[in-house]
Amino acid sequence: MLAIELPSDTEEMFQSVSRETGRSLKELVQEALDRFLEEWEDRQDAMDADRLYREFKESGEVGIPWETVKAGLDAKHAV
């Protein structure tokens, strides 16, 4: 269990949304935290992708054309 103290204006906003929507404070805070963590994870993934792409470009390694990859996948999954 996690207990946090919110600034009064933030708490008032949550209380207002709770009253207007009929949703519990717990549900609203959980949703806000879930969204924050999902966005955080997306940013981390984007930073990792940028880093890996930079490393790939700096390595001088030659990429595989999409058409070649797609043809291989099509052949592998042909029915």
C-alpha cells in the first residue's frame, strides 16, 4: 500500500472529478498513475530505440531492406 500527500488543489480536483463522475478517488488516482507510467515507459522505449538506431548507424553495419525481410516472412508463413 502506498500513502501520499497531494497538494490541496490537486486533491480538490480529484474530489471534484470523483463527484462529477461517480468514480472513486482510488479509481481516479490509479488511472492517473497507470497513464503516467505508460507514458513513462513509452518515453523510455523511444529513447532506447533512438540510442540503438544511433549505435547501428555509427557501426557502419548494413541494414536488410524491408522487401527482403517481408519476402522471408511471407515465405515462412505461407499456407
